[in-house]
Amino acid sequence: MKKSLLSAIILLSLSLLIIGCAAQTKLADYQPKSAEEKQVLETMVRFQESQKERDLAEYMACFHNNATIKYNQDGIEKPILSKQQFEDRLKAGYWGDMETDMVNPKITIVGNDATVRCYHYVEGYGISHSINLIKESEKWSIIKWGWKEN
């Protein structure tokens, strides 16, 4: 009896995991609800793809000059960095672990400010992102980026 109950629980858990993974919307597959959301999404896709490709110039072009970036190193939260400090870290070889796609984006836009919340998964754990963008001269750029491991 205990063995069949345990087997049923394991089977149910695996089924829910598979269904949950299949239901995730990749950032690039998100369907924008407006022209503004489309522009924000284009910036975010460029941000993600340039990070995967380790294209420093394109990646840094996604950030506003006054951007602030929160980062972790070896699971330890470090001080918030300016755009230049962050770029210096990348030049030194620290790129992090963004080889997987961001999923389940939620985009909120109020005037010239936007917030994108999304997730990516690395080695069995999730990381939630909160990315704030600002629109200046008809261009969206990242002004603040933070994340936390779940």
C-alpha cells in the first residue's frame, strides 16, 4: 500500500513538472499587447541574446548610462554596481550563467517606465528577475536590474 502511494505521488509530481515546464513562455515567444510592449520586448530579447553570445558592446548598449545592477558571486549578494563597474566586471571575465532562456515574462508599462519580471532556470533552481526600463528619445533601455535565486 505504501509503495503504490509513493509511486503515485512520484508519478503525479513528475507529471506536474513536465506540464509546468511545457507551459512556460520564452521571452522571444511572448506576444506583446501594444506597440510599447513590443519595443520593450525587443530590448529584452536583444539583452538576452547578446548576453548568451557574450557580445559586450551589444549587451552594454541595452543599459541606460545611469543603470544600476545587482549581482551575486558564488551565491553571495554583492553591492549594487554602476553600468561602468558592471562592464568592467564583464571585461574581467565574469558573465554569470544566462545560457538558458528567460521565461514567463510579465511586462508593465506606465508612461516612460517599464518593469519586466521573468525567470530563468539553472542547474535545477530558478532565478527571478526584476528589470526596470526607461524610455528616452524613443529608445527603451535598462535602468535597473536585480534578481534573486529561488
